[in-house]
Amino acid sequence: PSLEHPTEHCSRKHIYTKVNVVLLGLAGTGKSASGNTILRKKHFVSKPSSNPVTTECQVEETKINDLHVRVIDTPDMFDDDTEPSVRDKHVKRCKELCESELCVFVLVMHVSRFTDGERDILKKLENTFGTKVKEQTVILFTRGDDLEEADMTLEDFLRSCQPGLKEIIEKCNNRCVVFENRSSSSDQVEKLMNTVSVVLKKTAKID
Ligand SMILES: Nc1nc2c(ncn2[C@@H]2O[C@H](COP(=O)(O)OP(=O)(O)OP(=O)(O)O)[C@@H](O)[C@H]2O)c(=O)[nH]1
Ligand SMILES: [Mg+2]
């Protein structure tokens, strides 16, 4: 369902609701690849690497349906090995890039691994972006192709996932989507944007 908003009637004048979609998560989970899938263009550098690839926050914009979407790619800001001063710099930049518009946080994770670093990630998100962050978070699982290969649906995966992960998902009100970043299917982006709309309607009281 499309997002209805007071500015929607102005869409002829090209005034769209602006939303920041902030990609967060550990290094290598596929934040940049997911950003590129949303943007339908390879704007962010994404590649296999044992070192973090993205080292600065970066914003790229697109229009999806009635939304002006600002996709914000970030480095892994929650690694315990990151110097606090470096982390603070990234967090500050990330917040600057969000301007004062609506924000939806997309927590990117693999379907293939749930790591210790992810166990307390919501707590870290809360410490960074405020206690209400859970209400604005969508969990995005990458490597949907791995699921497909194993003949599993997202529901199968969720049913059998670890208690720690289940807890995170429940705290985010079961808002999860799966991406297969090797495919350019717009279906997956549409599902994400539907979930983003749900968050916007709830947090911004847009209806
Ligand atoms: N098969 C498969 N590979 C993926 C998928 N998503 C991402 N990858 C791969 O995973 C690797 C890491 O992806 P990135 O997008 O660079 O991950 P990142 O989270 O941005 O990593 P950092 O910038 O280092 O924090 C790349 O080689 C991607 O091609 C997916 O859905 N399926
Ligand atoms: Mg990256």
C-alpha cells in the first residue's frame, strides 16, 4: 500500500515525503550491497573483503513511489574494536546526514551467521540513536540466495533461529525482510518499502 501523507496531494508539484533509510550492521553483512539494490545502481562500493570496505558514511538518493528516499550507508559502527573517537565521528556524521527528516534504521544481517557482535546490537543502537530506535528498525537479512539454495523460506529460517536473534526480531515487532543482492528483483525492494511505510505511519503518525 502506498504511503498516504498530507503532502501527497502535492505530488504533482514533486513534493515528496523525505525519508532516511539508514543501513546499519556489522562489516561484511551486505549493507552497501543492499543499498545498491534499493538504489537500483551501484553507488556504494561492495565487495568480498576480510577488512571493512566502507570507511565513511555516504548518502545517495532515489525516488521510490511517493517517497524521496535518502539511503545512508555506514561503516560498521558497533565493532568493539573500533576506537570510541572513531565511532563517535561516524555516529555524528550519520546523524548529520539524516538531517531532521524521518528516519528508518535498517539492521543488516546475514542469514548464515548470527555472531556475538550481534547479540547486543539493539542495546548499542539504543545507546547511539535513543531508546525509541526499536520502533524505527527493520531487520534486513541478506543472502536470500543461500536460503533459496537450502530450499528454505524466510519463515522457515525465523522459526528455527537462535533465541538471541529471535529476541531482537521480536523487539523490532517482527519487521524483517530478506534480500538477495545478486538479483535486481524489485519485489524485495517493494517489500522493504512497505515495511518502511509501516514504521513511518507508526512513528510519524502519518496516516
Ligand atoms: N550471495 C550473496 N552475496 C551477498 C549478498 N549481499 C552481499 N553479498 C556479498 O557480501 C560481500 C560483502 O558485502 P558488502 O555490501 O560490501 O558488505 P558491507 O556490510 O557493506 O561491508 P562493510 O562495508 O565492510 O561494512 C560482497 O561480496 C557482496 O557481494 C547477497 O544477498 N547474496
Ligand atoms: Mg559497506
